[in-house]
Amino acid sequence: MTARRAGAAELPDAKQGLDQSCLEHVLGYQLAQANVPIRKVFVKHIGEPLQLSTVEFTVLSLVAHNSGVTPKQLSQALAVSAPNITTLLDRLEQRELLTRVRSETDRRAQEIHLTRKGSALARKATEVSRTMELDVLRHLTEAERGILVELLQKVARHRRV
């Protein structure tokens, strides 16, 4: 039997359910478990009221802060295939949230710009996103929240695409 860390999940009882200690070392499992309440908060505050999926919110935010971004840049930043980005952009364009225009400097490239409607929605969603997760993370200090974000960003920066 392996030694257990302090604070690790205890053996299961009627209230706790499954003993998940066998997955303590699996970062992907921990991320998936942490994502459950975060996803619920997103759906409640942005997904349902603003009719945006997480990837749509992400694209609108990135375009809002990187006007003239290209589909290729979005594809690389999100680790999403070019056809999937095209489908996503088609959907957002049909909703009149963004436009694609030919680049003035490279006629082969398209630049993505938000429409007024898209800019307004991106601003609203960003405003909501700044506080929506605070209740889920209330058990963490501000410093711990900062460390959590910093560590996740560090893992993401070193991904291989």
C-alpha cells in the first residue's frame, strides 16, 4: 500500500462516494474535476444568458484584444484545427458578431474584426467573467488564486502543438 499525502481523500464512506485517491497524481483528472464547478458557473453567467459557448467566448475575447487577428493565429492559440476554426468563425459571422476581411498587406490572408454587436457582447461577457468564478474559488486566498492561474499558464505555455 502506498503512503497517502496529508489532506488526501479518505477512504470512501456513505457520504463521500468513491475513493479517488488512485487518481491524485493525474493532473488531467484533477483539471477535469476542477472544471466541473467552473463550467457550471460559466454556463450560468455567460453560456445561457449570452448564448456563448466557452470557445465562442474565447474567440470573441481574443479578437476584441487582437483586432485583425487571422484564423491561423486563432487556430494556433487555441490548438484547434483550421477547419474547426473556420466552422466556428462561420457560426459567429452568421450571428453578426464578427467579420472577415482581406488583409490590406497580404491579400491571401483574412483578418477578423468584431462588429458593434460582437464588441458589445465581448465587453459584457468579459465584465461578467471577471467575477463569476469568485464564489467557486472562495476557499482560496487571493494569493492562492494568483498562484493557481500562474501555474496553469506555465503548463499551457510549455505545451507542444
